[in-house]
Amino acid sequence: MRMLLMGNGAIARGAVEGGVQVAAGYPGTPSSEVLGTLAALAPDKNIYVEWSVNEKAALEVAAGASYAGARAMVTMKQVGLNVAADPLMTLAYIGVKGGLVLVVADDPGPHSSQNEQDTRKFAAFAKLPVLDPATPAEAKEMARQAFALSEQLALPVILRPVTRVCHVCQDVAVDENAAFAAPAGRFEKSPDWTIFPGLAAKKHVWLNRQQEAARQLFNSSPFNALYGSKDELSPAGVIACGVSFNYVQEALQLSGISLPVLKTGTPYPLPDEPVLALLRRVDRVLVVEELEPVVEEQVIRLAWRHGLPVRISGKHDGFLPREGEFSVDRVQPVLLAWLCADGAAKGAASGPELPRKEGEAGVHRGQPDPAGVEAAAGISASTPEPPPLPVRPPVLCAGCPHRASFYAFKKAAEGKDAVFTGDIGCYTLGNAPPLNTVDTCLCMGASVNIAAGLYRVEPERPHVAFLGDSTFFHTGLPGLINAVYNNARIVLVVLDNRTTAMTGHQPHPGLGRTAMGVQGKELDIARLAAACGVEFVRRADPYDLEAAINVAAEALAFPGPAVVVMRRECVAVTKSTSRCLIDPEKCLNCRLCIEELGCPAIFPGPEHPEIKGQCNGCGLCAQVCPAGALEEAVK
Amino acid sequence: MSLDIVITGVGGQGNVLASRILARAAMAAGLAVRTSEAIGMAQREGVVTSQVRMGDPLWGALIPSGGADVLLGFELAETVRGLPRLKPGGVVVASAAVIVPVTAALGLAAYQEEDLRNYLRRNVENLHLVDAGALAEEAGHPRAVNTVMLGALAGLSIMPFDAEHLLRTVLDIVPAKYRGINSRAFELGRRAVGGY
């Protein structure tokens, strides 16, 4: 049957059809829905699925399952692979028994990430094969086949979808009845599971040999295929990797140009046969891939080793950028410019000599000129500039408890020149005016250590670190232990909204509930902090502003590491029954409620501020109002 | 045939659901389909753009700039922001709803509602401005705006399937207890563009 599937859902379906038995992951946009979908399918398909505390734990759980012969999957976003890098780099030497597939979602753009690192390059560094799908349908097929590939090579395999695969929906064929006869798992003891320098030296030779084995397998992989004019000798050809293939094909179609295009879905190790076949029949080739020139550098090496007189273009000669996401808009002008470029190119054809399809020319559905890509955008060439458009950055939701927590600490630290170190989650949005309470943000769990480092240089200044509940478990705990061990006088504020909100409300150890919905032990953050040796640990409800400010002031005054757990459920998962109302009689129109809080439910009105429908009645504005003009009411 | 639709709006308006409904309707009509949606950080009151492509030929999910056949705008300023995505002569179905961003409430940006409305009226040939917020309230729930907009789109008879087909898909997807509201919202949207 055919289903409308988001790329991440398609990957989960492919994993099920490929016989996945154990899956683990840590949420991170754009990867999160892979594990979420697997968790929903788990009871029916007899799969074990867990949200692990972080990516390193997830990979190690999957590795253990694979050691015992099970097919295992790990999911994360690109920066999560940094956390899992330690086990990954050596797992490549140890190898796997049951197929082990890492789904590592990359985020060119970036849309919702702190960097644009390219997992294909990481795969090459770790010496592991990587698959790069162009569409959800292909991602599903790659996920399905990756387990067998992993077992064939005895290596973990990385599936690297980008945002425009993960979050693209497509009509995809699904086999509801696919069955995989899973072998009974059993761990067989052997010295090969225990890495020592001697084994590492031996396995490094083996690992290097596997690169060639993988390349040979990829030579006949269905994920590499030649499109466009197949027979004739063409002066120019294109090699496109992953989603870039879509943009190249559409750009050629819009331009009415036909060229041989080698689509590759296996960027590392790059198969030599299909690439050499193309290089031998063209004079020039353009390599199109987002981010790093992973394919391009291998193509250059291949051409050089085989002494082929082909001119290779891409990123190294400035035709394509190494940053950002591609699109038809970005690829089409480059393709046309590259086709028209003459000069050093041996036997280069100019644009008009290229084979054109009858009746098709120009850019964008019949518009004539290649330079018109910019002009084509818009309603017509003579359209005037629109009025200024308001910037609309994402903001903390109306009633978000983080807003109240930030505000409490801001008030308690007034006049103290405090530094607020932030972390990864919805609460990074606390950096925006009027709160301005995120002065740094680096990576998961960094807030507490950055604060401790700042303290070493400016011990008189208050340093307040903010991180979320899920982040606390992910990598916050070691930082807290470090702060206690080395006696850093910092305040760690755990913004405990009882969920992993930013990535779509996944559970975590603080809730006890697992990915598969089983209720287990709830880990208490305050008790954990106390067990780490923190002598000042307090809980507060951020909605009770006065109490929260008092706790914050006490924490700031404490002569040692202090922890405040600001606990209040995320508004996106609770159904509020109240909202705030303004009493126009009492309102002074001082606008403090607007200017202090930046709540998206409060807007300036002609006479006094107005409260809009998205108000959740958190009551923070009522506690800020000097005239008592705001009060809670039942919705 | 093929049809490229861009949906613009603000996080929380049901933009992603509208995109999925269009895609499901296209699929049920036997068409190939791709959608691309902003999921994650953008949802928190930020700009949300969805793209729906249906028919043949179909490569990537991203509609080339200046290539969309239809712009479905859920919010006034976001409709104007989305105009460069529309092809010359393309159709705009826009909600008159205004969501003032926090930046404007704080005085850090301007929201010139009248100017934006006039700009649309003067510069878009095929404009259908719908009071979707009021129609959603009339249908029974302010959050039915996305269904009003889908009704309006269906009322223009430019889709590769008819309005009843789209309505069936809407009712198939929404929870049973909201079918009445969504049915009314769809019909009100359809009538608002003269789709009878």
C-alpha cells in the first residue's frame, strides 16, 4: 500500500522492513520522528525502542544489541554524533555482528542547529560507509537495505538524511506484512570484543581493507544511477549527491537542457566504476553536493589516479558554496554559468551548442533569460517594494514557565552585573529582548561548565547557568559534579518543564515514562543534585514570582555551587483552563506587562494593553502589574 | 498536470496540518506528492512556510522561487512576505488575520496593517482576501482557520480534484467530534470566494 510518509517516518518503516530489533536515540531536530515512529510501531512489530539519556548511551546500547546478533538502529542529529564519537570511532575497529545502522540527520541551512557539520565527512573520518538519500522513498529503501550491508561488511553503516528528506512528505510504498526472521540473539565470547592496542593495530588494517570492500559493494548499488542522455558523447556531465540530485534535475528541466547526470547515494566510499564511466565520456564535470566537497574530492582523486583529462568543477573552483542549503534557485544559475564558462576548459561547449529539448528554453516555466532568476521572483517586474515587514523570530510561548524563571533570576540579580549562560532547548529563546537572559550558548550541557570557567576569571561576578531537564540528564550532570568537585561558585538553574519540549515532547528520566510508554522510576533532579554534593538545592514554582525571586536571591548569595530546580509543566502539553483579563478601570497603561515580559499574548491597544486568545493564564503579568489591573479568570 | 502551493503563516495556525491534508487529498486522487514543512524552532510564534507539490513531473520538495501556482496566506504580513514565491499571475488566497509579532509589540519593528492590505490589493491580480478568523468563529472554533482557508482554495476550482474530495479528506483527518465545525468552516471558506 501507499502512505503519505514524512522522511523520518519512512526511515522507521524501512527499518521495520529491514528487521530492526533494538532502536535507541536522543531527540534532535530534524531526526526525532524516526525513533518516535519506531516507538509507536514497537508493540506490533516486536521491537525494543528507547530514548536514551544521550547519543553516546544510545550508540552503546545499540552496539551491545548488535554484539548479541540483533539488528539495531541509533538515531540522532548531526551534533549528537559528536557526543557519540567516542564509541563510534572504536566500534569501527571492533565491528558489528547484527546489522547496526546509525541515522544521523544533517541540517544544511542550518534550520534548527548550532552548526552545519557534514556527517558524510565524519563517516569518512570514522571509515564507515554512508548513505545519502534524495527522497523519503529512497531513505526508506536505504534504511531497509542498510542492515544487510552492515552485516556484510561487519561495520556500522550511517544513513544521513538532511532536513529536506527528514521533514519532506512523499507518497511511499509500504509493505505492512514485511517479516524478518530474526535469529535468536546470543553473545558469543571472543577476544575480538575487547579492544587492546594489539587488537586495535590488527583491526586498523582490517578496517582499511573494508573501505575497498564497501567501495566494491557500492559499485553495484541501486542508489547510484545515471540519468539523462545515456548514449551520445556529451561534452559536459554532472555528479549529484543526495537531495542535490533533485535540484539538478529540476534546474535542467526548467532550462530545457539535457545532460548526463550521475546520481550518487553512497558518497563514502565513493564507488569508482560509475564515476569513471562518466569521467571517460565527458570533458567537464560539475559535482553538486551540499556542504563539504566529500564527493568532489574523491572524484578529483579518481581522475588524477587514472590520468583522465577531465575538468572537474564544484566547490574548489568557486562554482558552488560550502555553506547553506541548496535549492533549484541556487543550483540553476550555477549550472548555467558553469555551462557557459569557457576559457581553460578543454573543448568546452558554450551554452547554445548544448542539446536542448524542443520547445523548452530559459528559466522558470518559459521565462527567457538565465540572469532572470532574481527578476522572476515576485509577481511582476514592475511590482513596487512592499511596505516594511515586521521581523518575526520564534519566541517563548505565552505562559511558558521559562519566561517566569528567567524573569525571577533577572530581578534577583538586578544591579549585580550577572552573567547568564544558556544551553540547548526552547529556553535558548530567552536571549531575545526584553528578557536578555542568555549570554552564551554552545552545545548540550555546556552552560554549567562555561559558567564555572567564567567564574575562574571573574570570581566576584555572579554566574548563573540555565539548562533544561532533559539537557540536565544528557550532559548536565557531569558538569555539575565537576563544579562541586572543583568548588565553582555558580548557580545552576534547571528549567524543569517535565518534557523534552523543543524536539516534540519526548519523555526523559525525570518523568520515568519510557519511549514505549512504560512507567518506571522517576529520577528526582533535586535529589540527584544533593547526591552530587551540592549543599544549596531548592525547588521553586516559577509561576509564584515572589517565592521564585526569593529562592533566586538566596542561591545567588550562597558561597558555593547552588542548584535551583524551577519546576512547572510545559504549556504546550498542559490544557490551561484560565486566562488573564485586564481591568481597563485600573490599568495605568504603563506597558510594564509588555515591556518586561515580551509575552506573545499581550499587545499594545489604543487605550490599554490587550490580551489575546493564546493566553494560558500563567499569571506572571498579573504579578508584574503595579496597579493590580490584571487578574486570572476561567477560560 | 502539476500544482505547486506555498502556505505561509505563523507557528500555531495549523499550517502544517493544512499542508498534510492537501497532500493526502492529492494522494487519494492518484497524484504523486511532495510536501516540505518547517518543524521545530519556527513553530514558536515564528514564520512557518509549507510547500506542497502535486502531479508530474516531480523532483524535490522545494518550489523554485517565483514558481508557485498558489500562495495560501494564513496571516497578512506573512502573505506579503511570501509573494516572491508566487509565479507571475499566480493565485493568492489570503486570510485577513493579523498576528502582531512580539518585536512589534515591543516597538522594535513596525506592523503597517493598512499599508500591507493595500499593497496586496494593488499588486496581486488574482487576490482572494478572506476574513478567515471571523468565519472560523462563525463555524464554531477560532482554530478552524486552516479549514476555512482550505475551503476557500477548493472554492476556486483550480485544484486537480474537486471541493468534495478535499472536504472528505479534511473530515477523514480531523477528530470525529470536530467534523461539524470543520464541515461548516470549509463551506464558509468556499462561499467566501464565491465557490458555489
